[in-house]
Amino acid sequence: MAASIADIALIGLAVMGQNLILNMNDHGFVVCAYNRTVSKVQDFLNNEAKGTKVIGAQSLEDMVSKLKKPRRIILLVKAGQAVDDFIAKLVPLLEPGDIIIDGGNSEYRDTNRRCSELKSKNLLFVGSGVSGGEEGARYGPSLMPGGHKEAWPHIKDIFQNIAAKVGTGEPCCDWVGDEGAGHFVKMVHNGIEYGDMQLICEAYHLMKDILHMDHDEMAKAFEDWNKTELDSFLIEITANILKFRDTDGKHLLPKIRDTAGQKGTGKWTAISALEYGTPVTLIGEAVFARCLSSLKEERVEASKHLKGPKEAAFSGDKKKFLEDIRKALYASKIISYAQGFMLLRQAAKEFGWSLNYGGIALMWRGGCIIRSVFLGKIKEAFERNPDLENLLLDDFFKKAVQDCQESWRRVISTGIQFGIPMPCFGTALSFFDGYRHDMLPANMLQAQRDYFGAHTYELLSKPGVYIHTNWTGHGGTVSSSSYNA
């Protein structure tokens, strides 16, 4: 029987798994590596993990025997069936109090289910979002663990040590909440990432097709923006992408086919938003923008038949308009994050999770793809008021949107005049305008529903009392049962 020497085991030696193992090794933890194709274990030990304290396992039994108790096992395998298969194989090998951690991009409902299944077997389960790509996994990811709270004291040290650090060394990792809360937060992170990326694409489109800036000028603009409130990883890489030249000395970006792929996490966010009745419009539009981009052949054909506005040269002050674009991007970004946190709040209500919103902003502050200075401001907003109903009602963000408002409206109206699609800029402004109206035309909507389907309505003077009107004189007084749609 081998001595129990490993602090933790990791199953799944793809790029994220390997990098996470090396990161844990750097921080002094002994990791046992295992992979379904066992030959990969030896390859890893002979190459990337050469000279480290990482040990390998030839089977799941071998791996379990090498672990200190309570045993801690991270799964970094493809979301879905593979996770359930490994859990089923591990359960008979483990003892009460042992911990299984799923670090893949699992759907939060699966994590909810696995939590209850493993609880009945006296095993602890953690579903953790892991963000930051391969670089993050290697040198400090953002980690979002949720599930059985009793597991946290046993994994906290490892997780917070290997996570990215910001400010005075705060780790971008804290306990998120019960069940699938960690994976839900990771899903919303990915949705926000879709939104941020699409907003940047729209800014780039406006610069390119209205201001006719060349790639180096655009790169310079994004570099400058990265020294402002927009300071973030995505703005930084956008500048680098715009500057990048191919082997022939020409810019690479214009050669790339304009059809975007997706793995589905943005789509899940948009579906959850619809499911919980939360207007997360910007992320929804970002997902649809990718869908539209994938209709390349159709668009090429349509471009021959459908004409936009007459070509006109931009006659305004270019420098001023560039600053308008920056402000429109900033304001739209504020809306997107406000919507993302609305969805988190709604999910918390739905599932009875108590989420720490400031803590979530801190977890995203470093290590992950949406890392930015901006998230520090969100953390401060929730510190000022933990019960903050909406980010737009915080003084800092209220003032920021107010300061950007004129620029934002100018950019959208100019973009429309020039025929540039701006699904995310546009929907962000529409949401802002809808949210700040105390009266929306939904009274007309309720009247229509009652007219054709006897769905009833409430009066402003009597909320909570449902009334049906006989609008035509020949309808009855019977109303339909009320439902929410």
C-alpha cells in the first residue's frame, strides 16, 4: 500500500488540467495526476512536470490510495456525461467526508443535482468556476467555488493560494454559495465576457467604417483607452490584435473570416435570463450577434441586394467622436454588468442562495478574462451598500452614466445614420431609457391582453386587484385565469 502523500488529485490532463497541477506544485502542494488514457500521465511526468513533486497514478484505486484524508479530487474533464461517469467510478472508492471538485464548465443545474446525490452518500461536492484560460490556470486563475460549505475549510488554503491576487494580495477566490452557485456565477461571467467582446467589436466597427482609422491608429486608441476607466484585459489584447502583422508584413486582422464560434455558456446566460424574467438584453444581443455573423454566405448574398444609407463622409470632429465612442463603450459596459448582477440577484432568490456580490466582483477583478479596474468599482459599490438593488443606483455608476450620456446618444444616432449595426450599444441605451421611465407603455399591452384574451389588468390606483373589462359590449364578464408571461 503506497503511503498517502498527495494533498490533492487532479483528473484530466488537457491544457487546463496540466497548468493547474503545475500551479499547485509551485505553491508547495503535492498533486497526484491521473488521466483516463493512462499513457498521458507518464508523458506529463516525463515532460511538463519533470523535476516537480507531482506524482502519477495508474488507476483510480491507485490515485485514491495516494491521497491524504479527507481526500480531495479535482475533475477537469468535459462537462456533462464524463463528469457523471467519473463520479460514479469514484464513489465506491471514497469514504464519508471525502471531497469531489468539478472544475469544468458544468451547467449549474447538473451541479445542483450532483450536490444532492453525493450528500445522500455522505460525500462532499464542490462545483467551481475556473476562469483565465491556460495562462490563468498556470499563474493564477479566478476561482468560483460553490456547493457543500463543509468542504470549504479543507480546500480554501489550496484554492486561495493558487488563485490570482489583486490589490494588497487579496485572492480572486472566495466561497460563492450553495449547490450550483459557483457554476452559475461562472456562467454569468462568461455571458458578461460575450457582452464585453461584442461591445469592443462595435467600437472597432465604428472607428473603421465611420472614422476610417487604420489599424495602427485604432491600436493606439485602444492603448490610450486602457489607461482610462476601461483599463482591462480585453481592451489590452484588442490593441495587440490590431497591431499584429502576419508573416507577409500586412495586418492579420482583416484576413480573419468574420464568423464567430461559441461554446454555449453565453447562450446559457441568455436562456437563464429569459427563464427568470430578468432583462439581460445586452448578453442576449451579443449571443445573437455571433449567430448572425455565422450566416456568412447569406450575408454576402444579401449585401448585393440590400442597400444601406447613401455613402457620406464623416464631417464632424474625429477626435471628439473617438472620445464619444469611448464613453459609449463605457456606459454600455456599465449597463451590461448591472444586468449581469440583476440575474445573479434573481437566481439567488430563486434558489435561496445568499451570494456575496462584492466578493464576486473581487473574484473577477483578476485572473479571469473580464478582469478590469472597473470590477474594483463594483466591489466598492456593494461595500457601500450590500443590499444595492441595481448598480445604476450607486452614486459612482449613476454619475458615470450621466457623464457619458450625451456621447452615447451621439454615437448611436451617428452609427444609425451610417448604417453600422450596434446591437449591444443600442440595447444598452434602450434598457437605460426603459429603466429610468416611471411609466412604460405596458398599460397598452395589458389592455390588449384583456381585450383579446380576458387576461385582466390592474389599475394604478389598485395594484393587486385584477379586473376584466367587457371592451366590445358583446364579450362576457368571465376572465381567464391569470398567468405571468
